[in-house]
Amino acid sequence: MAADVDNTPDTRPTAPLAPLPDHRNVNTPWWQKLWRRHAHITTPLRARGLQCDIEFGLSAYIVRVPLPDDSYLIISPPQEPPTERPPGDPEGWIATREHPDDQTLFEVLYDSAPSDDPGAPHRPEGRHGGSAQPLIEALDHRLAQLGLLPHPVLPHEDPHANPAQAPSEQSEAPAVADRAPSYVYGDAMLALTDRLNGAESHADAAALLHQVLDPVNGLLERLGEFFEAAGEKAKEAEEDDGFDLSNDLADAAAEIRNLGEVLHVAEDRMRALTPLAPTSRLHSTPARAPSLPPRAVPPAQPRHSR
């Protein structure tokens, strides 16, 4: 029936993510924490065929993205003055395109960083603050104009730039040598939890709840679809235990969706809460920002400039 067709999950293949950077820091726990904190930026870019790396800029960690024409993107929080927010969760993003040999290619592609300068030019993206999805959309648009997207992502396969969405292949997060494979989807949820812990307001926390509770695209709905698909896979064995397992998985999917229905107003209730005073927030909502070495990764060359 038509309704069944409309609700069938899209199973068309997607392009693999661009590979991880090739340096020894990839296997260190502190670098992996940085990588997870920037996954909402790096994953959608890697889905477009762009390799990413995390480096230290002037005063904060940045995402460096080589482009096919030997230019590169620098995606960073405000560097001057340095941000006090945890890595990967700034008050705004600045994205520039630069070239090591041709300074005429320098271009500010996106700037949502707040400014106290009344004479600073108004940028419409300023209203987006630290949100990642508008940043990715702006980069998509400009790089497509320049013909610098190795793999333009179609709407049905776009891993939107938000922390709730997991990467599409198992190599998303690097694994330490001699350690079990990393749990990339659990890491994506951990990144969302880290952002919730560091939320500056109940409105920000409500926006993160939306990523989980949205009845159409939220994490719980996707998790329900996952268990349903696992149940169908179990049926393929055409064994009694396969059918029993399928029923158990279908029950799990129903319980997950029921949880979404129970919590459907949690986002609005969170948004309506009285804002926390600065002093009380310090004690009641500790951020989970890792303690990171100040300059463990060499700075990008040339240094990022605005």
C-alpha cells in the first residue's frame, strides 16, 4: 500500500566517509576526545568526501579541511579573545577558505561569532550562534559553487550537522591500538550528552532534547526503526528462535516509541524552566569538557586569521 511505501526506510547506499587523518595523535585518548567533540562538524564534511583534522589554532582547537585545489578550510571558534567554552561547543563558528600560496583566495565563508563591536558588519548567520547545521549548509553552498565538493550529499543521505546523528561507517572514531573497536554510535550519543551538560540555557537544553524526542526524525524514532529492522533480519533465518527474537525486537521498538510518547512534552517543559543563575549553574550542571594539553597538536600553517 502507498502508506507502507512512504514509511519504508531508505536503504540506498551512501558514499563512505573520508578517511581519518594519518598521524600518530589519532591513536591517543586526548585526541579522540577532541575528535568526538567535533564529530557534528567533521562527520557531515567527511560524508562529502572531505578529510578533516583537529589542530590548535591561535587560542583554541580548530577543524582543518584540505580542499581539492590545495586550498583549505579553517573552521574555528572565536580565537581573539579566546573562548571559554569547551572544544566543539563555541558561542559561534568562523569558517574561512585560505591558500598557502595565493592570498587572494582568502574568503570568510561563514561567521556566526558574536561581536561587541558596533561597527562590525552585520552577518545574517550571527543568529545561529554555535549551531552546526547552518554552518554545514553554508559550506555546502559555497563549495558547490566553487566545484570543490568531492561528493555532494543528497538529501536522503545527508548526516545533518547535529550531535544526535551517528556516522555511517564503523571507522568514524579512531580506536586505540590493541583496544576493542570503538563504539561510534554510543560516542555520538556521548557527544550529545556532553553538549547537554555544557548547555548555557534551558532553551539550549530543550533544543538537544528535540534531537532525541522529535517524533519524525528524533533519535528515539530512529532507534525504533533500528530494532524493527533487526527483527526483520532475524526472521530471515526462518527458524523458530529467529521468529521469537523478531517478536522481542518488535516489542523493544514499541517500548521505545511509547517512551517518546510519554516524554513528548519534555522539550516544552524544559524550555519553560526558569533560567539558571550563573552561580547555581556552576555547581548544578558541571560541563564534561576534558582536560586537554594546551598545544599538543602543532598549529595550522599558516595560522588562522580572520
